[in-house]
Amino acid sequence: MPRASTTPPQRPPSPATAPSGATAVAEAVRDRSRGAQGPTVGAERASGSEFAPLLRTVKEQGLLAYRKGWYARGIGVNLLCLAGVVAGMFAVGGSWWVLLLAPVLAVFSARTAFIGHDAGHAQITGDRRISRIIQLVHGNVLLGMSQEWWNDKHNRHHANPNHIDKDPDVVADVLVFTQHQAVGRTGFRGWLTRHQALLFFPLTTLEGIALKVYGFQSVFDPNGPGRTARARVVEGLLLAVHVVGYVALLLASMPVGQALVFGLVHQMLFGLHLGMAFAPNHKGMEMVDAETGKGWGHLRRQVLTSRNIRGGRVTDWLLGGLNYQVEHHLFPSMPRPHLRLVQPLVRAHCRRLALPYVETGLVESYRQALAHMREVGEPLRQGA
């Protein structure tokens, strides 16, 4: 347990967040790697007077220190659970009862994604090579999701959450998030926008498959995220290993018909689980553009666009710590088990600044997110 007297270990910049977002945190972390004890002039200047005191307190209490043992246990347990599910598939693969294992595999697939997410933020270790290996194993091999594609997309989201022009998570696509984005949508896309609140969770069942498609597209896209030719080849090969291995596992453990149904149920529930973990975080919160976000520092940019979810250890486990979305966005490289510890500090700091700190129950968070999406589609419904 971190103590106020703990001096955080040296820690290099996060490979997933330092280059493109959370500037104040990145500056402080870079300074720590040079042996400094307090916030640098650069960190003070980047964060402004609002964030600097909170950052200083967090550093003093050692809440940015690594929890390698905690993560080692979590990774080990998750891999054992995945192995147990695979063993169960071979044990009952000749029976339709095997489908009961598909939801279990979906849950631990989501756990795998959370580990890859944390590795991308350098929450597990400051060693870039080890972080990348953890991501490649959990993302590319076990899930079929491109590590480089995810880092690039997620970096841009963290740098400008809910920014209409800069956050890739709110770009107008299948779903839209502002009435301005909804203007002029006709045909099938217009129908989707009119009913997007009702369709949101059904659409998330496609997310597991979509992540694989985006991964392969990124590897073969010459205009994709910058990487060396060698890294592109490695990623492509590991994605291929996933697809071949996944298909081989299904066909080796059960008949073709069962394999198709099992794979479909697994991928749909995996996507739904991820959707339920990510949807509460920003949907329905402040939408920012060049004008509304003008002059916002790191603290306001992250707090005003994020929503926390109340709950206990079960909620923490099911949502992978993303229920502490405000804290995660303020300190993206903070180890997951420390997010609940820093929450009282963040809440009190926001209270002192009279800054809204949004926290709600899980069901209410979905209601707010869906209400926002329904509101966005209202003009199209009125004109239908």
C-alpha cells in the first residue's frame, strides 16, 4: 500500500500516452526519470495552477509507483482461466452444453483486453519493450487486435476526449454524437441515426469482430499509424496466428456447426462486454470543439468530459478499473489498483475548485448515454 513518505521509483514516459496527450503528467514523469522529486517548471506551465497541486500530492503519496506483483498475479490468473476454458471446450465439445463456456470465454477475453489496455498506458512497467510484448501477446495473439492501431487511436482519444474534431471515438460513423453530425444523414445511415439509442447495445455485439477487421486494415494501410516495416510484419504475423489458432481451436474441440455458433456467441458477448465497459465513460458528457474547450487545461479537459461509475470490487473487476474514468484520464499511467485510492483526492480537489465531478450508478450511466444519443437523433425523427 503506498505511503505518503514513499519516493516513487524512476519511471520513463508512457509509450501510449506521453507522445500525444496528458501533457502535464508526461512532463512530470519525464522529470522523474531524471531523478527530480517534485513537479517541474514544464509540468507547472503545462498543467496550470489547477492541476499542479493535485499532481504534486499524488506524487508525494507514491500513487504513480508500479504494482508489478499485482499485475503479475492478475495476468497469471487470467491466463490460467483462459486455459481452463479451453480445456473445458475439449472436455464437452461434443455436446451443445459447450455453448455455456462461450460467455465465460467472453468475460476473460475482456479481461485480456483490459490488460492490453493497461500495458499500452505503461501502467504495468516502465520498460517499453516489455510493455509492447504484453500488448502483442494480449492484443494481437489472444484477441486479434492490432497493438499499434489501438495505441494510436487511444492516444488521440486521451489527448482530446469528446473533442468533436480531434477524438476518434466521437467521429461521425455508424453512430453520431452531436446533432450537427446528424445533419444530412439519409438512407440507411439516417435510419441508424434516428434509432441509434435503441441500436447501441445490439451494435456493440459486432465490436469484437470489428476490432479484428480494424487491426488487419491498419497493418496493410500504408497511411496507417507510423511504424517500421519490421513492426508491421510482426503485427501482421501475430494477427494471422490469432485467426488460425482461434479457428483451429474451435474446429479441434467441437463439430463445425457448434464451432460456428460458439464463435459467434463468444465474439458477440465479448463485444457487448467491451461496449458496456466503455459506454458509460464519456457518452452524454460535455462535447468539446475549438471554441467550447478554448483555454481548458489538463484538469478541466479530462474531468468535464468523463463520468465515473459507483460500485465496489465487483464493478472494478467487471469494468477493468475504467469505472474510475476521471482518475484514469487525469493519470493515464497510474496502475489500476491505485485509481480507487486517488479518487478521494481528485474528488476533494474538484470540490475546492467548484468543478463538477460526475459519478453515477452503472444503470443510470447507460440511461444518460442512451438519452444523449436519442436526443442527437431527434431532428431526423421529426423530419422523417
